[in-house]
Amino acid sequence: MASKVLGIDVGTGGTRAVLLDQAGRVLGAATAEHAEMASQQLGWAEQDPRDWWRACGLAVSQALANFSAGATAIGCVGFSGQMHGAVLLDAQDEVVRPALIWCDQRTEAQVRELSDLFGVDRLIQLTCNPPLTNFTLTKLLWVRENEPQNWQRVAHVMLPKDYVRFRLTAERAIDMADASGTLLLDVARRTWSAEVLSKTGIDS
């Protein structure tokens, strides 16, 4: 019977994996560190999503190393991870550029643009958030404005843990909690905000 649960957390410094039984007992756990975060300029913070996938494989393998029942005994895989990061993929699902992660602070100009475009109060009405540098939308706008050659290649946008889940399952998905931190979600209606998408020119 597939009764064990595998948890995967894609953090900032590393990816963690933990194997639990139905009673919550830990059967195995491991962490694989990520490559050092890149910061080409003060306030910039980038990571290669492919490195998260590498770390995920290592952490899961180590967490399962002493589990004799094998992977077929795992009935569920759950994910958590760092929020707000912008993973940009092209039409072939290849990574376009390193991800701008949650602590990247380069998007002050885009925050001002959003404040002018919507007004802070209206943006809060739409997304339950004010414009801040850590939100995903500001990162998308920065790439579009500063790296148009990269932006032209973008076909899909994901958050960090969703990229790792995509590599594992080939399914594109996001949960409401992570979506609420993108500045693109109409939180009250639990759907992408047509007004935000339209006014910022982001193709749904």
C-alpha cells in the first residue's frame, strides 16, 4: 500500500526532502545545498532553476537511501518553497535566464511604474498587496524593459517550487498561496486579475 509521504522544500540555500509515514514519523531526511546565489550588482539576487532540480534529486535520493520499501510505497509528494521568484521558460521549456528570486531588490523603477499606473489603493483592491520589489510582477517588468531579447523568448512563467514540480511531473500548476504573492492574482476572486494583466501587457 502506498502510504508514505515525501515532502520537498525548495528553499533559498538548499532543497530539503523528508519522508514520513502516516503517523508523521520521519523515515528519512536530507538537504542538498544550492550553488551560491549570484549578485552581479548590489541588491541583485539570482539563482539557476536547474540547480534547484539538481539539488532536489540529491536530497530525495539521500532521504530514500535507507528506505527499503522503495519509491512505490510513496503515495503522495508535497511541495513548499521560496515565494515570488520569476522562473522564465521558453517554448521548449528551457530556462531563459537565471531566476530573480524573492530577495532581489532591483525593481524600484517598476514599483513606481505600477504605483503610477494603478494607484497603490487600487492595486491593493485588486491583488491584496501594494507594489513591492519582491513581487513577481515587478521582476517580469524588469526583464521586459531591460532584457527585451530574453523577454521575447518567454513562453511560461513559474515560481521556484513549481519549476521543480514541473520537472518532476511535466504539469504546470501553482497554488493560491504562491499565486497571491505574484501581484497578478485577484485574491478575492481566486483568479488571475484581468485588469492587472491588461494594463501591464502581460499575456495570460
